[in-house]
Amino acid sequence: MAAVLLLFSLALAQEKALRILEAEKLELRQEGGEEVYVLTGNPVRLERDGEAIEAGRATYFRTRKLLFLSEGVRYRDREGRLVEAEELQIDLSDESFDALEVRIEAKDLLLTGPLCQRVAGAILLENGYATPCASCGQEVPDYAFRAREIVLYPGDRVVARGVVVLVQEKPVLELPVLLLFLSERRPRFEVGQDEGGFYLKAALPYVADFGLGFTLLSYYQGRGYGFGFDHYGTGEAKERYFFLHTPPDTFQYRGEYALKRQGFSLSALVERDDTREKLTRFRLEASSPSTPTPQDWRYTLRVEGFWDHDPATLRV
């Protein structure tokens, strides 16, 4: 047995050092002129370039460089994502794989689906289901979603298309695209209840050339949908723009801009919060120079005001 295992290991020496850690039986045979190695065990344990593989049965087709796994497959990739499947086939030439009846653990996100494949490092799950509540011990998760396809990209980014958002397994919202992050930029979710019924709030992160932030989506039972954004600029100026509409007609927004250079400084603020008063307040200030010396004159222009949105307010 040891000699056969040595032959098998030598045959795989060029496949990024696929190592046999544990196996009970190995069979070597010829199929159509191709060498085929069949490993069985309880389980068979393999290791390859930082990836751990377990299965009850592993079949390697040497010419085609295909590794076919079955019977309780567990595959942990270099990014720590755990893929469990009934069957999984890995192409060792390009590291792609195909799997059936899949369960994937990616940090705090649990995903399941009937068909999965990996191409160019990205994992594609078709007709998938995902929830961040798998570790909460709940029989019915507070939040989950179904999607026509879910793509786990290398790193921390997850993109889902054709999405149905579920609250306690009941559909409440449909989205064409949903972007998630599994790191510190991961989405924030809140499910609760107030005097009008239950509500769902989601803050979904995004990254763009002009900045980063969160897309804000909400649903209130019997009242409708809310939307907004919380954006941080990444340019020379300090920028933050927040907007939120809550049904039926409550608005909150705040825009901040500050630019400071040696010759001048400019700042602007616009804000409104209908939960306190229906006023838009604004302030604009420009100064030159921005940091004067004791002997310099400094010129400043400041404009402030407000706009009243309450029709009941008496105007003179």
C-alpha cells in the first residue's frame, strides 16, 4: 500500500503538491489509455497548496488532471471558505471546480444551492439561498435572501442578482442586484417592531471611484418602502452626503463639504431632519488665507439661512 501511495504522490508532484494525508485503500487502473487512481477512506484527506480536501472517495484522472470527489465532500480553500457537497470535481490545471448540492460557509454568511462552480477564483452559486444568521441558533432566521445567482469574489465581495429579500422566511422586497462585503464593510441589518408593525432596515455597502458608503433600504409593514444613502467622498475635500426617506413623507438629509488649501478654505453644510422640525438649514463659509500668520489680514464670507417646509407655519 505504501509503495502504491508513493507512486500516486509522484504522479501528482507537479499538481501544486497534492499530498495524501490519510487514505485506507488505493486502486490503480487504466480507462481508455488513461491512468486512473481511486482512493477510499473514512475519510480520504488531501492537501494542496493551502487547501484542505476531505471525501469518502477521491478519483484522479491523470491525463485530464481531474480530481473527482464524492461521499461527504468537504473542501476548504485558501481564503478559508468551506464548501460541502455531495459531489465535487476539480480541474487541477486551472483550479476551477463544479459541485452538486452545495453548502458554503464564508465567514458569517451561509449559502446553499443545487449547483456551484468556481472559475478564475470566483465561486458562482445558481438559484442560491444565503443568510448571515446561521450561527445565531434560530430555527427561522430573521434575515435571508434568495437569488438567481450569487457570486463570491476573491477577497470579501459578494454580488447577488435577481434577489428576493426574506424576513423570517417571508418575501418582503425584490432587488435586481445586492452587494455584500464579508469584512469590516459587511452589511448591517435590523429587524424590529414599532406601533405600526414590523420593519426591516438594511445598509448595503458599495465602493466606487468617487467614494464609498452604504445604500439604505427599508420596509415598514403597511406603510411602504424607504430608501437613501450614506456616502463618503475620497477626494481632496472632506465630503459626506446622507439622505433618507422614510414612509410616508419623512425626510432626513445632511451634506457636508470642506476643502482647505494654503490660499483659501471653503466649507458648506446643508441639513434637514423632519423627526425634529421641517426645516432645511444651510451654511456656506469661505476664507482666505486658510491659515493666516499674525501679520496677515484674513477675509471671511459667511452665509447662513433656513427654508421652512411646514405649510402650517405662519409666514410674514
